[in-house]
Amino acid sequence: MASSASWRLRRCNSERPDRLDQELTPTQARSISEAIDLKVIDRTQLILDIFAKRASSRDGKIPVELAQLKYLLPRLRPRNRGCHV
């Protein structure tokens, strides 16, 4: 896990997730999230969420959704690693 010197965490009120002002690896984000028991959003995810909220046309929404899915792909992990389908 990243040491406290290698990442800066901005604590928000309890209704909003914490934001990190740098990129995190999927493992770092998961470890920090588990340690503080809150959802962690890094800069890229925050930017993609803003674009998704502001996209109004179909031509605008599709590339944003594709970018979000590409960003989330390495962050997905199987629920049960012992089970093979």
C-alpha cells in the first residue's frame, strides 16, 4: 500500500467520497478504500464522472462511456477466485 507520504487524501464530508489528487493503481485505490472504509475516487475517475454527467447527446455519451469502461476494466476483480466458469 502507498505510504502516507506518497499520496494525499482530501477528506470530504461524510456524504461525499474522498478524492485523491493523483493517479492510483487499482491495488492502491482498493487498499486505501478498505483502510478508510470509504469510496476512493482518483483524478481520472472524477474527470470521467464529470464528463458523463455533462454529456447530453448520444454522440457525446458513447465515447465517455467507452472511456469509463476502459478505465474500470483493470479495476475489476472476480468475486470468487476459486470458482471457474
